[in-house]
Amino acid sequence: MAHTKAGGSTQNNRDSQAKYLGIKLYSGEKAKSGVILVRQRGTKFMPGAGVRLGKDDTIYAVREGVVKYEVKRKTKFDGAKRTVNFVSVV
């Protein structure tokens, strides 16, 4: 008879690395050039004046100023309207 218990395998103890998404600087805070304002998947927030959109949809400042968030109505090409969150540095 075997004197040791079978080792077996487990399907637990694995998890993906945290991505730390979300807003990094809020409205009214000062931003320097190059600082990240929003990390996101897709474009929940759209870039406004003084900011750019990175290839992973990260929004970052391209000039110094104060961060401003605003909601605007945007018309799509098919005539449908939707509200869009814009981030800008003024």
C-alpha cells in the first residue's frame, strides 16, 4: 500500500495582474505636460483641448494647466445623439 497521500492538482491560486484603470487626476487639479489623466479600456472619456489619446486609450496632458471634465452631446454620422465625457487641460 502507498504510505503517502496523492499530490493531486489544484485549479486555484492564479489571478491576473491588476491594471489600475480609472481617473488619475480629477477636475480642478493641476496637470503638468505628459502626466496621465485617465487610464481606460475603450473611450469612456474622449480627449478635449490640451490632451491626447494614447494607443491603449490612455488620456494624457500635452500642456500645463487645470484639468476639466465636461459632458457634451455629440451627433453621430447616422444622426443619433449621445452624451460624451470630455477631458481637457485649460
